Amino acid sequence: MRGFSRDFRDELFELMKWRRDVRHFKTAAIEEAALARCLHAFSLAPSVGLSEPWRILRVDSQAARAKARANFAETNAEALAQYAGDTAENYASLKLAGMDDAPVHLAIFCDDGTTKGKGLGAGTMPEMRRYSVVSAVTLFWLACRAEGLGLGWVSILDADRLSSDLGVSADWSLIGYFCLGYPTQEDDTPELERAGWETRAEALELQKV
Amino acid sequence: MRGFSRDFRDELFELMKWRRDVRHFKTAAIEEAALARCLHAFSLAPSVGLSEPWRILRVDSQAARAKARANFAETNAEALAQYAGDTAENYASLKLAGMDDAPVHLAIFCDDGTTKGKGLGAGTMPEMRRYSVVSAVTLFWLACRAEGLGLGWVSILDADRLSSDLGVSADWSLIGYFCLGYPTQEDDTPELERAGWETRAEALELQKV
């Protein structure tokens, strides 16, 4: 049996604690070998029926990035209009996207039409395919942080418009748009918490039945 | 900056490689302290707007477990009817649920009605709350494996019926039903692959735009 030491487990929790949703990036390029090491996490990720439904689009061209950026800017403005007063100012100051500075952009999709895995486990809960992609992204996120790379998950987007702009298959649903790069600062407290937006629960509550 | 060594990163990928969806459990109880250490991963997990929408129900009573088991058994029989010949036999032989042996059962939900996080990031993509729960479950999964515990994610279920049977709020959506315990065997190859159901892709494909 492959065992893991107490020291390793402690460091794993340190990694979880220092993982952050990063919005402020250095413009410095990411070493391609480091990126490849992180992306390997996808090949080790769980997926329903072993369907491996993740589809990764590396958004390199200025034209494609400009479309994603405009999508975020317009959707963000609409979102902002829903918050009043200090909350809205807080919200605006969060600078939610590091889209201008991050050297690597990935649009990650779920292929809901894949036949890989023969539909096992996705019949009654078809969302399991999308959940598989989220699990893979989470492993990738940990791998990035362990390499000193920051990842920012952009979800304030019109997903249908982005899929259309990027020309992907109609079967693909957007899981997220991800900015990747070296962070300008490190912190073990989420930016939203530092900005006074929200606090973490003091303890995890479990109910029993 | 909190750095992580090459050795740690190598072991992190070892952990990812040895993480498995476990279906065969010893009936031995799990030490409560070990379970609590693993559950702490939820308190370090990412969530959209810091909404922490995970809701964890520990299913201990025989009555509640029997309802979950019947739900799986009936849904599984329906799923089985969709596969013909050898595929179906394979499917039946996978023994998809360790529900009878696993000492700990958790039903994990997403509270789609939570006001925590003020809706940030979940306006255009409300599924982000559910994705947050999946991310948290993924961290929990790694923590469990690092403790020598196996986790099995049951998704062949009628989610609405289970939610009703367990009496949870109408705002909660089921993310999964999880069996937890010490595995009867260890393997670094998924059971579905060993059973010939499906194979992993040889390499991760990236497209560029």
C-alpha cells in the first residue's frame, strides 16, 4: 500500500491553505515545462465513467483574448449594477480579472457529448461530466500553486457568447476562463476576505441523519 | 513567499496518481480524529464569492442508509438496462457501490439559496456554487487518500428522491453520495480501466486559438 507521511499531509494542507484565486499577475512568461508539469494533473484526475470530458483551449491570440476581455468587461458592468453603495465600490475595487497581465489564458470546457466512458454514471446526473472537469481543474490549481504559479478563475462571463466567439463545438459547455501567471503578491487569506467582502465560516458544520 | 520543494511536488503527483474511486471497503470504523482532519479540507477550499455553499449530511442511521441504498439499487437497475451484452455484464460486475460496507456515508449538497458571498461571481454562472462544492470535495478526496482512506462517489441516484428522503431544504442540490472507509485493496489504475470498461487518454490534448 502506498502510504503518505504525517509530514507530507501537513504540507498538503499548507498547500491548500496557500492556494488562492489570483487576480494580480506579473507579465513574465511561464516556463513551458512548468506549465506542462501542472497540466499533467488533468491526466490523473477523476472522471465519471473514465470519460475524461475536459477540453482545454489555450487562448494565445490577441483577437481571441480581446473578445474574452470585452465579454468580461460588459458582464462585469452588469453585475456591478446589481450592488448598491459601499458594496458596489468594494466590488469595483476587487479588480476581478487579471486578464490584462496574465501571460497564459486557458478556456476550459466540458464535452457533454463525449461517448468516452459510455455514459456510465452520467445517466441520472449528467452534470457529473462537468463536475469531473471541475475536479481536474482543482488538481491543476494545486499543482500550479506548488510550482509558484497563480491561477484566477473568471466566471463573470456570458458563457454562450464566449463559446461562440472561440468557435468551440456546441456540445462543449464552459467551465471557466482561467488566467495563469506568477502572482504579484502571496497571501494565505482570500482577497475577498481582505477586502471585507465576506469571511470564512469559523467551523465546518455537519448535520446528521 | 511560501514555496514548495520539488520533492513535495513529486509526492503530490504520487498522491494524485494513487487517488482512486473506491468501491470495496473494509467494515472497520474510521478514527473520528482522522475523519475530522480530512474534513478540514472543506474549510480551506475555494468557493465563488467566498460563499462556502457546501452542506454535509452524515448519514448514520440505518433507516436513512436503507433509503439511499434502495435509491441506488433501483436507479442502477435502470442504468444497467441501457447497456447490452458484454458491456452490461461488465457493468454489473463493477459492483459500483460500497454502500453496504463503508463505515461512513456522507451526502453532500450545494446550497443554491445561500446569501453568503452576496452572489458574487454566481450571477451569470450560478453553477459556480455547485462547482465550488466539487472543488472542496476534490480536496477532501486527496486528504482522505493521504490518510489511507478510500472514497467512493456514488452518482447513480435519483437526486430529487434522495433529497426528499433525507429531508433537506429545497434549495439544496445533491452533489454526490460518498462512501468512506479503508479500502480492501490499493491500486494506481482505476477499477474501470482494470475491468476493461474504458482506458485513459495517452496524452492530454490542447487546442490553441
